[in-house]
Amino acid sequence: MKSAIRITSGVLVGAFCLGSALAQTPSGSYDPSGPLTRAQVRADLVAWRAAGYDPLDWLDYPDNAIRAGRIVAAQRAKAAGLSNGQ
């Protein structure tokens, strides 16, 4: 009886591990840009801080980060639209 329980639990654990391994997407498939350089990360931080993000403001953390991210994304979209001749 104990061996049947051990075999059944082993099969279940193996099935869960296999299922979770197959459910994961490859890490590079959704990020075609690749890793950023240190200078690019610093430029991003400067842009976010100029948009109003304060990394030391923990009280308003999710709101100010989302707001600054939207502002920076809008500025980059506008700059990309202007550089494409639109």
C-alpha cells in the first residue's frame, strides 16, 4: 500500500514538473531588443526622474512610477513619430 502511494505521488509530482516546464516561454522570445547597457539604463532613469518619478518616494510608489512610465513612453512615441517623417 505504501509503495502504491509513493508511486502515485511520484507520478503526480513528475507530471506537475513537466507541465510547468512546458508552460514556460523562452526568455528571449518577447524581448527582441536584448540587454541594455549601463548608459542606457542611466538615461532611462534620467528620463523617468524628469517625468516626475522619485525612487525614494515609497508612499506613492506604484502611482508615480506608472505615471512617469506613461509620460516617458509618450515622449518616446512622439520622438519616434517625428523622426520617421510623420
